[in-house]
Amino acid sequence: MTADSSYDGRLERALSGLRGLAVGDALGSQFFVPAHYPLLKRRELPPGPWRWTDDTEMTCSVVAVLAAHHRIDQDALARSFAEHLDPDRGYGPAVARLLRQVGEGGDWRELASALFKGLGSWGSGAAARIAPLGAWYADDPEQATHQAEISAYPTHQHREAVVGTMAVAAAAALAADPTGPPSAEALLDGVIALVPKSAVGAGLRRARDMLDYGDAATVAAVLGCGRRTTAHDTVPFALWSAARALSDYEQAFWTTARVGGDVDTTCAIVGGVVAAGKAGRRRGSGWNVRRSCRTGCRGWRRAISPGAGAGAGAGAGAGAGAGAGGGGGASSLGSGTGPGLRAGGRAWRRAGATVTALPQSDRRGLGRGASGYPFRHAA
């Protein structure tokens, strides 16, 4: 059985990956706070709201461009990145400066290629935002890697950053197999086969050889866990962690977060990959991802109208709503203007958080604001 290649099917998978990524990012970022270290050891959630970072912010642009163009349009993607630049989200200084210059009329091609003395950025940011694209192309993993490569260039042009982006997209595409998640070995073997030789590729081969290691800290010590904020220091461990828990979002998150490092980024990658598959659409046992990922950004309107019976997430009923619960036709990816991701009690429904900023005054689900993300159903 191949994955659904229709627009609705692709968008549903991408939104599932986006929710899982946003939860991983926002919750992972809480464990940079020293007061939360004891909670991490006990696997307890910190109080909400949890604020997402630039990883989720830029992922929304990726999904918006896919929804509008059915592929990656680099110019549209660069514009969206620049329009939604929010300095309070924790962008790296080089990317933040680049996006400010793009917003002032600069050419992203020249700006991105000039970074780091002409080598381009080899950071992990492009990889952190790409899992929903892989989910979109679950029906064609090879195309997922091609589109991921294209998506990296507006900000990251170093070979390792590009290959890391391709690897995460490939993993999400393979994880979204409608017949069920592949084995850990099959996932990593599939990713390795889809990416070119590189330091990232070498790290992935080491990750595959360490799948039987039970101590994540030992694996992170060998592979890296993002402390250097480079793609080859981040992606191999994140995909090792995702591969070992493709059916269990909660387990994948805690395994990833407890080793430290660049926790918001590694957890965003893991959350996006795991939620791209069935773990992102499962109802019932496990965590209860509640309420919404909210943003205090400038008047965004982010919504989706996937059509009757085609809602993203674990909704049910006619026009299933995005996220847990459902019903009611046109569905939005959450609502509100709050500052972060609000936890509903101690537990949340696995990978089912809703993600939006649709103002209270405009709940129609079809808005296209000047600064908004137009997730909408194709005509």
C-alpha cells in the first residue's frame, strides 16, 4: 500500500508532522530552564504555556508554501521566512540577519551563499523544520529528499546542512508508511540509501550500528546531540531516537530530551518524524496533547479547511477537526493569541496538539492575512 498522494492526504500528514514537531520544540525548549531539570529526570511536564521557537516558526512557512504551491518554491519560502521573522523566537544570529536583509529586499541566493566566508551555514535549522515536508511526500520518499534539498538553500547552503535536511525528510516520509512504521533498522537503512555520502551519512551509519544500545546518553556522546548546533552533530542522534520509538511519541520525546544538548531542535526533529506516522494520528492511550500551540505574533491567521472528512489529526465526524476531538466541517489549526503551548494538566494526547493563531474575530478558517499563513484547501 502506498501513501495517499492526494492534496488532502498529503496536507493531513504534513499537519500531523507539524503538530508533533511543535510540541517537541515547545516542550523541549522548557528543559533549557534549570528549574525544570528535576522534572526532566522524573519525566514530568513543566507548567504551561510552552513557547515554541524559530524551528516551529519556520516550519509553518514550509507547510504554507507546500499548501499553496504543492511543492517548494524557494522565493516564496524565503519571503515567508522573512515576513514571519520574530526575533524573540531564538533564531541563530546569522539566519536572523539574513532574513532581515531579505525582508529589506536582499537576494537570499547571494546572502545565504555568503554566510561563513562563502561556505554557507552548516547548522541544524533547515533539518529542524523539514519533517512535515517528508510526511507530505510519504508517497514518494525520493521526491521528499529532492524537495528538502531545495528547501534548505534559502538559509543553509553547506553540504552537511543540506544532507541533514534531506535525511530528516526521508525519515519522516518512511515513518508515514500507511502500513505502519518500519523497523528501526529499516528506517535508518532507508534514510542512508536516500542521502549522499557525507558526515551526516557517516553519523547515520554509526546510529544504525548503535540501535541495540539501551543508554541514550552513551549514543549521544558518540553521535552528538546538537551541542555544536551543526547538522552532523544533531541529525544522526535525533533519527536514532526517532527510529527506536516510531510508535510511541512520549517515549521518543523523553529519550531525546534527557540527553541534553540542543533539546528544542532534537525534540522538534524527533517529534515531527514520529508524528508523521500513525503515532501522530492515534487516539486513546498515552499522553493527552491538549489545547493549542499559540503565538503572540502580529495578527497571524493560520487555518485550514481540508474538506468533509479530511481533517488533520485525530479528529472525528464530518470534516474532522485538526487535533484531538473533532467535528464540524472547516477546521482550524487551533486558536488564540497566547504566547506558547498550553498544557492541559499533567498529560496530553499523543502528538495531537493543535497549532494556530487564528484571531477570535476570524474563525472562518479561510483567512489570508498579509502576515498570515494560508493553510487552505485547494480549489
